[in-house]
Amino acid sequence: MTKTILLATTAALLGAGVAQAQTVPPTPSAQTAAPVAEAGQQGVLVFTPDFFTDYRPNTALDMVSRVPGFSAQDGDGSRGFEGAVGNILINGARPASKNDSGSSVLSRTLATQVERIELVRGGAPGIDMQGYSVVVNVITKSQSSRQSVLTWNAFLFDGGQDAYNGNYQFTAKDGDRSWGITLSDGVSISDANGPGRVVRRDASGAILRDESYVNDQQGGGQSIRGNYADAFLGGKIDLTARIGQNDYRNFSLQSAPGVRRDNSFSDEGTSGEVGAVYTRPVRTGLTSETRFIREWSDFDDTAVSSSVIAGVASPEQRFTSVGNASETILRSLLRWERSPSMTIEGGAEVAYNMLETDQAFTVGGTPVALPSASVKVEETRGEAFTKATWRVRPDLTLEGGIRLEASTITQSGDADQEKSFYFAKPRFQATWTPMANNQVRFRFEREVGQLDFGDFAASAELDDDNVFGGNVDLEPEQRWVTELVYERRFLGDGIVSVGYRHDEITGVIDRLPLPNDLSATGNIGDGTLDQLAVNISLPLDWTGFSGGQFTFDNTWNKTEVTDPTTGRTRPISGVRASQPGFTISQDITSWKINWAATFLASLGEYSYDPDQTSGFNGDDYFQGFVEYKPTPSLSIRAQVTIWNDFNVERTVYASRTGGRPVAFTETRDIDPNTFYQITLKKTF
């Protein structure tokens, strides 16, 4: 696998901006076929393989990336299964493991094995939406086959560390039986590394530091995964297992005459998982599904900071963290297709999560005490759920349900504590298609956030002189979400989608002041989120730009919470206010080429700590690619990423009281390394 830190997250924009096939009745010269609404329900559009002919896809993932109005999401990998997996289904089901994502399965499925792709908007009987308003269901052919996908990548940096990786995926199918193996060699890259300058000024503006800056990273990991599925005891069983190891290192250096400041971080670890899903028809219309997932990992992290000023070395700071984590899930449900227009589902899930870590912080070899430096956090959780999807009529689908969750979180080590929680999580969604190509979706739901067990333990950011204590009092963040989306399809594969969302948040998780000038992640009070999401995809054939498409995508976020240090209203940390993206793409069928160019005008993200306000902003981010497919089984792709403006800012306060007078401000202006990516993909 490839670990990529893409601060601009343009991959999704590129995927969303290149859909080419026509959705209107084709003219005699057209090479694509229009999607059609599934019989009896306007919320499901069906795309057959000839829809994607102009694009010449190699894999099923290539096809899904071209479905208009859909952006693949593989889930956040958070605890539990419900709501933690992605918006891709294969033959009506999700993979056996959370980490064997839908995108991964599709990347090893050849396009020739796809029978059709269903775009489900707002829900449909028999489809588990898992909280998403839009999902795709990829239906594969049942014929026997052997298929391999071989991929090689080169990441070439102008001034940085080059990296290379590849993977091999094999899948076989013979009747009900299928099996496969995936060998992966990963790399770690970032689009924000490069040379720059750090300037620190005091409250009056006088320069305290003016130093050159450079940073880079390297690392990756190797893994092997096996998959097996077959008929079993009157049903079907899907099995998967993976084992892997990873290593990662980064560094930053600030220097000036007589000054040298070194910061480094290293991480090594192993991880593995097993997953099993058993589905079986109980009787006509009634199906049972039982799922077991076990994941585990260990890690060994070290952060080091040292400096030499005028020939005098400061005491070295070292923060180490060693530990392991695991998650075990058992989930079972019954799905009753009461009629072609109604599905009722009920079941339960139990899970055990654990994180055990030992941390140490030293300055010049002398230990420094930290709150919750050595901890073991365990969670036992149970959840019962029921939901129903009812297609009232072809243009109206209703989905409703409730999840009841009870959990106990126990912490031991430097601090002993136990807390129990109970949450009722209702959900309602209505999807209305009042006329062809127009759809309105409404959602009202209570969401309960997933705690990051790492926040219970201490942590450090030594390059910014930050050491954080652990927080034993963390509680899950809760949200009442109201969302309304209007979608309009036009000119074939054109789409306009406008969505408004409002969240009432209880127990916002953000930065919390601790005694002794420390801080931690904690619940700081109630807050709100108002969000406007706009996506526009415009085919350009009517302008004479044959095979062309223009896409605009942005989400505007406005958040509010009361700062626990100042008592004033401010935004919530880590939420980007805006990130507008513009994409132009084109398929040139006669040349067997497709290309796309994406431009992000601006982006930024800030964190509001008790002792400082910090974050980054950037402008003029460009990413473009050209892909050539000389044969249906071979693709060659060249991509460039250029980002000339990436700025990291900090305002550090002298005191938490008295209006928080400024001690100093610091700007780190980076000129990120331009990098080129070359990808070769061969299917056979």
C-alpha cells in the first residue's frame, strides 16, 4: 500500500472530475450507453459496461471512479463496524475486513468481470447504506476466471527523496469458489515537504530568528493478504487475512550562522488482521449474516529534538512511545425482504478495543513526569440495532432505524478509572425524486463520535516545543445532524449537487488546558457546525470541446465553540473553512488518452491550543495527469503536482491569563518540492 500525505486531498477531485459517458439517449455516433433507473425505483441508476467504453477502464475501480455524482470513500477505520466502513458494495455486501476496503477489492477486479454498477441514492430495499446517502453496488459476472493486476509506481521529487513501490494482485473464480492473494510494497510521501524559511518575531515585530528550513521523509511497508470465498453449510463464507510491517522516518532542519536545530521522528511496527463473513438464507426473503473481525498492531515511536546555538548544545529532548493495540468485533444480523419494496433488518454487535502504551519524555537524559504516560485503555461495547427501508412509491424511499449502544471504558496504569456510557442513535432519511433527473434527500440522525484511544495517553510535537498530557476524562462527542441535499442531473453526465448540513454538537473534542502549563485533547463544551457543500460537473461537448468536462467542488464549514482558556467563541480545531477545487478533463478516444488538471485556489486548517494558535494555509495547488492506454490491458500514467505556497503559522502566548499576551509569532514559508508520479498498470 502507499501511505500518502496529501494535504490538498485532490485525488477525490480528480476522480470526480473525469466522468465522460453520456446519460442521454445516444445518437447513432455515440459510443456509450445511458444509465437507466432500476425498474420501480428512481433512486437507483444502473451503469452497464458500455457506459465506460470511451474511458477504456482496466479495473472495476477505474469504472467506479467514472460514475457521475459519486466519490469513493473507504471509511475512517474507527472502532466497530456500523458506520466505520465505506460506500462501496460488491455484489450487495461489504468486504470481510474493514481494512480490505471496497476500493482495494475493486482494484484487483478486472473491468471485464463487471456486469453492471448500481448507483444507489438515498437507500433501496436490500441495500445496507451504513449511514451513507449515496453508495455504489458493483455486480460481477459469475463465470470462471483468472485475473492478475501488476502495478508499479515511481515518485520523483525535484530536490526531495525519490520513492518507488509496486503491488501484485491475483484473483481466481471457479463457480461459487474464489480466492486471491495481494503482495504490497508501500511508500510514504508528502506533497508539503521542501525547503523554506522560518522567521520568529516578538510581540513588537522584532526578529528573534531568521533561519533556513528543510524537511523530508521516507519509509513504507510490506504486506501480504489472502482472500477466500466459497459455498459453506447452505450459505456462503468469505475469509480474509493480512500480515504486514511498516517503517517511517521524517526529519526537519533549521539553520543559520551558528545555529542548527534538528528534529526527527521514527516509527516501526507490525500489524495484522483476520476477517470472516458468513451469510445464509434462512427461508424465502430472510437472510442471516454473521461477521467476525480481529485486528492487531504494535508500534515503537521515537521523537528527538536537539539544537546547537553559537557552539553551545542545548539538552536533547527525547519522547518515546511503545505499545500495542487491538480490536475484536462480532456482529450478527437478520435481513428480511418483506416485499420488493420493503426490507427490515435487526441485529447486534459486540466489540472489544484495547490500547496499551508506555511513554517517556527526557530532557538531557533527565526524565520529565507526564500525566498518563503509561496507560492501558480497554473498551467493551455492545450495540443492538434495527432499521427498515421502504420504497413507498417509485419516486419516494424512506429509511429509518435506531441503534442502542452501551459501553464501558476502563483505564489502568498511571491513572485508574472506569466510565460507562449509553447512547440511543436514531436515524431517518427520505429520498424523493419528484421528476426525472431531480432528487431531494433529507437526513436527521444522532451520531456519536469514535474516541481515539491515543488521546488517553501523553504525546509530543517536539519541533514546535509541544508536549501533551493524556486525558482520563474523555467522553464521545455527540451530534444531532440535520442535512438536506438537492441533486440535479443534466446534459447526460452533468450534475449539480447542493447540500446544507447543521450539527448541534455536545462535548466537542478539542484542546483542553491542564495544570502545570500542559494541555490535552478533551471535551470543551457544546458547539455547532454549519456546512454548505456544492458539486458541479459540466460536460463540455456542447461547446465543441469533445470529451471534455469541467468540475467544481467545495465545502464551506462554519464552526463555533467556546474556548476553555479565553471564554471567547472561536472555530473548532482541525476543520477547514473552505477548499475550492476546479478540474478540467478530457477523453481523447482516438488517441487512447485521457487527461485532467485540478487547481485548488486556497486551503487552510488551524488548531486552537491553550498556549498557541497554529495551522497552515496554502494557495495555487495544481495537479495534472495524462494517461495513455495503448491496449485494454495496459495503462501508462504520468502525473505532476506543483504547489508554490505552503505556509505554517504559530502564535505563541506568554501566559494563559491576562488576555493571553503574545510571546512570539512564527511563520514557516515552504516551497514544496514539485514531484512527478509515473504509474504502470498491467492486467492479464
